[in-house]
Amino acid sequence: MAKPANSSRRGKSRGRSGGGSQLYAALDLGTNNCRLLIAEPTRAGGLRVVDSFSQIVTLGEGLANSGHLSEQAMGRAIEALRKCSDKVKKHRNVQARFIATQACRQASNGKAFLNEVHRKIGLRMETITPKEEAKYALLGSLDLVDPSHDFALVIDIGGGSTELSWIDAKSAAARGVKGCAVRPPILGWASFPVGVVTLNDAFTDREPGWYPRMVEYVAELLRANDAATRFGPLFRAGRGQLIGNSGTVTSLVGVHMKLDRYVRSLVDGQWLAREDAIATRQRLHDLSPEDRAKEGCLTGGRSDLMLPGLAILDAIWETWPADRLRVGDRGLREGILLSMMHGAKGGSPESKPKQRGQRGRGRNPSRPPSGEGAAI
């Protein structure tokens, strides 16, 4: 199965194999990060990164309490988006999609903010549904699927929400990137309104027992969704695989490997045993905030949100258990790129996708509002 080529975390251009080739750009503006990838398709059906950008903007800072995006957060995001726009303009023949996720979905002024982005920078941003997030996270992680298992759970822990999708592992391996881009073998999906930023904002006391309380809070949200009863027994029987592709998971593996600095090529594709994850999480938990910030893979403000992210991961791992987890440093952006390249959902040249913003279908009206999701 085709694997996305390595991308640079520092946003340096890697050059193009052919100056006239079609390029594709995918921008993901999340609750915590603003990320851009520009890539070209490979003959094997994957993608080769030409340019990239990533910056923590904490767009959702304070959103859980206020219900709206703050002026400071919007200012940080606009400056990062301006840099992304400049990068895209450097290249010719670019087909692009610029995506906003949970923070803009949730905020009362989310739509107004995206209109302001268009006015100031010229980027036409679209807010995608949680169901679309789950689909793209799957597409970006296809080569991590182990077909010796019957099922796989793809975990995408974001800043403001967590997207989970349960897939038919054997069908995913058989269909490959092109087949899954057209018809992803998703058996069920769910979106939970809790991410590293929102969970951190909700638990500020740091009193003894703070971490277990976060885990139990998230676990209650997960258990309220019918995926816990539908898929939980299958994973407990050893038939399921876990795939994690968020910053929480990749950072955890980097810390476990005792890397002096984060190196994508060393982390991407690694397996992490449950006992190793617990031991590394406990070590991070026991460190002071100052010592945690000194970890080579937790620089740039990531250490502040690491424990809330691990609490979400622990709750997921307890609800859908597996002996180990496969780690991928890819996800939404790569999935969007592969989807455009294979014609499942194209963008328009030079960042002109249509504004959609429709709600996800398949919502179960009897499900508690703890998480949106459906069987597919």
C-alpha cells in the first residue's frame, strides 16, 4: 500500500521532481495547530511532499468557557494562515483545499472569522464535518493497517475534538488508496467534543487525582456512545488494531524512544506496546511542568497539553483495548491530498474550493450529545 513520503516539520521546501507536474495543497486549521502540506502524486499512488508548514496557534484557547474565538487567537491564526498562503503562491499549478475543523465548528463567531480570513488573505476556507475528518484520517493512515486483524480503530486526537473511526481492516488492505478514497471501508465513526485544549481548559485545578479524573471524564463520554458496546468486545477478543496519528501519540513515542529532538522518520510507523505507553505516560506525569518542557519531543508549547492528550488516549485504550498501537505521523492533510489526487473529492485550482459546511449525516437521534457518530 502506498505510503506518503516524509514531510518536514520545519516547513522547508523539498523541491519538485518535475517543474510542470500537478501539485496539491491541503491546509488544516485546527483548535491548536495550523498545518499545510504541498505535495505531488507518485507513480505508486502515494504522495511526495514538496513544501510544508506547521505552527501552534491555539485558536481554541478559552473557547470552551467563552463560546467564541478570542481576538488574540484569531490574530495568531491569521498570521499563520498568511504564511501558508505565501507558500502556496510560490508554486504553480496547485489544486488546494483549506480546511477548518472543531474550533470553527464550535465557535459562535467561527463563520465570521473565516469570512475575515477570506477578506484579509484571500483564502477560501471550508469547515468540514467530523465524519469527513474521520474519513481523511483513515486515508492518511492506510498503510499502517494490519490485515491480520479484522478491525482497526483510527484515533485522531485534536485540539478541540477527537475523531474515531472503526474500519474493516481486510477490506482496507484489499482496496488500497484509490479504492478507499472512493469508498472508505468505515464500519462506524464518532466525534467527541473533547481535545487536548478543551480538556486542559476544563481541568485547571491540578490537585491530586487530577489525571485520573480527566481519564474518567473522557471514558464516560466514550461509554455513552454505542461504539463502546458494538466494538468493545471485538477488541477485547484481540480482533482489533489501534492506529494513532495525532501529535499526542507521535510525541509519546518520541519520548518513549528517548529522542533528543523529534524526528518524523524515526517515529512514523512505529509500534508502541501498551506497557511501554503506560510507563512513559507515568514518567511524564511525575515530572514537574518545567522538567516536562525540557523533553526534546515536547518543545514549542506541546508539553503543556501532553497530559490531557494522554488522558484521552488512555480512555480510548481502556474502552477498545489492544496489546499495542501503531503510530503514524500523518492524518487529515495527507488524507485530503490523497483524496484530491485520486478524484474522490477534488479541490479547485489555486485554493478555490466551494464553501460547504453541511452537517454530518447518519446521526442517531437517540444517542446522548456526548459524541456524534454513526454506523456506515
